[in-house]
Amino acid sequence: MTVRIEKAGPVWTVIHDRPQARNAMDPQSAKDLYDAFLEFDADDSAAVAVFYGEGGAFCAGWDLKYVSTLDLKYPNAELDFSTATPRGNGGDIARAPMGPSRLELDKPVIAAIEGPAVAGGMELAIWADFRVMAEDAYMGVYCRRWGVPLIDGGTVRLPRLVGQGRALELILTGRQVMAEECARIGLCEYVTPPGGAREKAEQLARDIARFPQTCVRVDRRSAIKSHGMPVRDALMQEWVNGRQAVTADGVAGATRFKDGLGRHGDFDKIW
């Protein structure tokens, strides 16, 4: 197995462990990652996932040795959108070439990036909710050199993160984007010393997992789903989803506050 899951209570760290190939994605790894994230989403004990590449590389992209074996009939039926057995949360479509990048999970995923997250690896990184990068880590559409297109959400998600002009510049030039620039343009949210990305991501995951989870997921879902909607429709969606969280979490949380917890911005004493 090239994918393993390390569990620490509600925080699951999903690890792609193919360091000899800089975690380039072959079909077996793609399937294993797809299955791992569906397992995480379906498990009631899991709240937040950290996505990490073992051995100093997040993911060097699609395995070009595998790509070189494809014929003109590609993409094959295995990866076509209409062929998967329905599994929910995006699992009702076939896995993507890079594995989980078509999934629409109901729980947050944080990418912890050391080394390269390039080509399809960059697409996996921006599939996550947000990103923690080591300061010597980098992204880039490196597949530009070889005529391999972005087919794992890169052309969809990148403009939403950094704007169309910057996205097109990165897509068309394929240049390297170091962590500091990623943070500056909105491609990542935290930069750590080398070797610190996983620890920081897991600390953030633990912080998020402490909060009432119905509310976390409702707000997350609304922020994602409202993209591109007319304002009135988005506000209606927010209200309809939010009612559930007020009942499930908000009343009990307000009662804890009334009883003295979490005052003056104290995020430590909320239970």
C-alpha cells in the first residue's frame, strides 16, 4: 500500500507514501487516496483530515512513466465521469487521475506541503480547504513542459483562489511558485520552517476538531456552495443550512457561554 492513515482521535492524517517517485501518482495510489478520503468522510469519529506526502515531497504530479503508456483512446472508461458506483459526496463520479480531486467531502481537509506540489500535485493541494507550506516548498504547473493538461480541477479551482489573471499566468508559464509567493497571492495560508508543515497542519486540525462540528460543516458547505450563486440565492442557502446548526449546536453553545465558558474571546474554555 502506498497510502496509509494515521489517526489521532478526530484528526486523520492521510499519507501518500511513495517517496521513491516523489509521490508521483500512479493508478494504485490514486485509487487508495480516493478510498481513504471517502472512508474519512464516512466515519463519524473523524472530523478533520491532514493530507501529507511522505519523504519530503507532497506530490510531483501524475506519474509520467504511466502517462507514456496511454494510447489515443485515453481517457478510458475507468476515469469517465459517468461510470462510478454512487457513493455520495462526489463519490458518485469516477475517481480522477490524481485520485480524490473530484470528491466533494463534507469535512475539512488541510494540505501539509513539503517540497514540490507540482502539476497534478498542485491540483491536489488546491483541492484541499487550505494549505500549510514549508518555506522551501513550491507549486507550479510543471506539466506545461510535456503537454499534459490540468484535468484534476486546476483550471477550475486556481482562478477561484488567486483570480483569473494570476491563474492564467501560472497556468500558461508553468513557472515555479515558492511558498512565500504562494502565501502572498492566496495559494497557501500558512508558511512554516522546513519540516514543520505537517505539525502545523495537525495543530490546526486539532483546533478545528474541538468546535461543534455541525456548525463547522454547515458554514464550510455554505462558503463553498455559494460560489457563483446570485447573492439572494446564496443568502437563502446560508439560512436554510444555518437553521440546522443553530438547533444542533448553537443553543447548547449559547448556554455554555451563559454559564461562564469562553468569555472575552477565550477559545480554550468552550466545553
